[in-house]
Amino acid sequence: MSTTLAAGSGFDFTLAQQLTVIALCALTAFIAHMALAVFNDGVRPFLLDFIQGRTTRSATTAVSFGLSAGFIFGLGAPMALSTGVLNPWLLFLPTDILGMLSPKKWLAPLLGGAWGAVVVFGLNGANNVAHDLPVDFLTAMQQMSTPILFLFTLFPVLAITKQFGRVWGAAAGVIELALVVLTMKLWPNMFAGALAMAVGVLMLIGLAVAKDLRQRRADRAAGAVEEEVAADDPMASLFSASAARLRRYLPLFMVLGAGVCVLAQMHVFGGGEATSFLIAKGQYAEAAQVDFYRVFGFVPLIATTALASGAYGIAGFTLVYPIGYLLPNPFLAAVVGALVFAVEVLALSWIGKVLGKLPSVRDSSEHLRSAIGDTLQLAILFGSLMAANAMGGGLGILVVGGLYLFNEAMGRPVVKMAAAPAAVIVGGILLNLLYWLDLFTPVKG
């Protein structure tokens, strides 16, 4: 399987794609203004105080900006420029901020739509300028695709090891390695990690469900009786009120689901780091598979924070991503996306109750999220150093690696996941300055 993108990856949006991005950014900013949903999972718990009037809009905006800025400029923008594919960090984190920032309801969609216009009309110009530079750091950043795609394959192995120990983890690792080798030999046009990830995630879920079933049998044998949650339980009351609040805005959420699904169907958007590279290569089925597996790691987090805060996720459980990639046209995507969001919002209370009865499955989602973060951090760092080598050899590695280490020494003013791609862009700009000062000769590709 080729892991190299076309050097000229760009942003040649059609009119329909431009209007979809602008309209969706306007809608997400409006929804964020109403504190009905945000994309940043870290911001969602803070919205309960805002909804209940215990904190101000400006304070909540400050939290949103502080938790999102690093991902926007350090991950969202570099990933979009290097792949030619939009991503949620670039689109939805800014609309979280702009929606919360807006003092008036009518202003929020205008600000969100303006950001969407900046993205669809501004990125292509920035992309063209960067590719014309003597040191083309955007083409160099495509070196990140190989480590991201292949190391991401290992996230089920890490999750199994953390939850069920080294023996099960080693078994999963051997099985995944064998499946990757088999896929590369028998199906060279298929993403090599696709089958391995499928088996790894199924192993993790199977082990978790088996553990929960054994525990329930042991509890019944010991005469344990499940106690019903008391009607006056404050958490139960909060969850019920939050679910009811979200259901009141069901039509708006259905429009949101339709919009996100249509954007995914247009194949100018990827829901994750690995997915962006797969979409750029035209491997939509593999991209759908990758994002489908991520769902298992985020459903419990999104469901519980939504029930606790009364604010949902902009992409819901993210099921609309893989569904959108596979659908044949945007009209069907709009219908299916709306229905998926309707089911998700209506099922929130039930999902919360089910998760309460499956502690091992709930723990598996936390281990999955942690494993995804660990694999991507290593992959992005390694890929960024490969990009640094491609654009500047040893000097490039010195500059990019030095910026990354400096960020670590400074206490991570730029979040760790975004620090290395941001360092590549800053390093690329610095190498171009050195070239213009006749102090550096670009590496020949």
C-alpha cells in the first residue's frame, strides 16, 4: 500500500462543498452559543455551571480557548495543510470558541460562517504559497502519514495490555502483526492495518464483556441483589434533566447530524489523524473502519459528559463520520445523518444505564482513548522528525526536535499532541529565512 500523498494536495472545493462548510460552521457556532453542544470533550463539563448561571459567558469562553487553541493551530491547521483534507479541530474547535464568545444569538452563526469562509477560501492560498517556498514544509509533512497509519494500528494491543495484562497483550500483538503481514502479502491495495485493528478491537470488547458476565454470575451466586437507583438520587435527577433538555432540541440536533454526515460524504473531511491521510488517498472504506473503531473509545465519555452537563458533542458519538464516508450521495447522507443523531439523543438515558451495568466495557473505552492518544503521540512525533529530515536534514531535525523539547521544558504551552506538527511549520519558516540569508541549502527530494 502506498503511503505517499500527491505533492500537490490542495483545497479545490466545489461551490457545494464551500457552502456546506460555511453553513455547518455557522450552525455549530449557533449551537455552541446556546450551550447545547461543543466539540471539545474537555470543555463540556464546564458548561453545566454556565447553563445553570453559576459562571459567565466570558469565563466559559476563556476555558474553551485555553483548551482548544493548541489543537487548532498545532494540529488542525498542520494536518489540513499537509493532507488537503479538513478536520474537526480546524472547523469545530474555533466555532466552539466563537459561539461561546458571541454576546448575541444572531451574531454566533455570522461569526461561525465567517470562520468557515476563511477556511474554504484562505487555505488554498496558504497552501499554494507554502508549496512555492524553497523549503516546502507541507510536502515534507506528508512523511507523517506512514508512522500515523501503521502505529495507530497498535492501539487495541495497548488497550488490551493495560486492562487485561501482558499475556493477553502479547497475544493480541502477535495476532495483529501476523494479520498486517498477511494483508500486505495478499491484499496490497488494502490498508495494511485494517484487518488487524478489527480483530484487536473485537478481542478487547470480547474480553471486557466476558469479564462483566463472569462478575454478574458471581454476584448472583453470592446472593447480591441489584438495588434500584433511588428516585431522589441527585445524579439520577441531573441525568434525567440533561437528557430532557437535549431532547427538546431534537430537530436542531437532526439538522446538525445531517450537516456533519454530508460533509463526511463529500470526502473533503476526515474525523481523525489517520483518517485524514486515508481520505486523502481515496481509501474511504478503510477510513470508515478506522473512525468506526474510535467510536468505542468515545461513546461512554460523550454519553456521560452529555448527561452530566446537558451539552452534547458536535459530532455526537462520531458514528456519522464512517457512515458519511461510505454513502453514495449527499442527499442520502443528510437523511441518514439526521436519523443517526435522533437515535443517539433519544437513547442517551438508556446508554447511560447500560454503561452503569458494564463496568469493564466502560473501562475498555477509557483504555482505548488512552491507547489512541499514546500511539498517535509517538506517531506524530516520529512523523514530524521524518518531515524535519526531509526538509532540512540534520539541521531540520535539530530545529524541530529542539522546538519540541523546548515546549516540554516550558511546561507544554502547546499541548503535546500538537507540539511536533507546530514545530515542523515553525521550523520550515525558519529554514526558509536561513535560505534567503544564504545560510542554508534545501535538501533535494
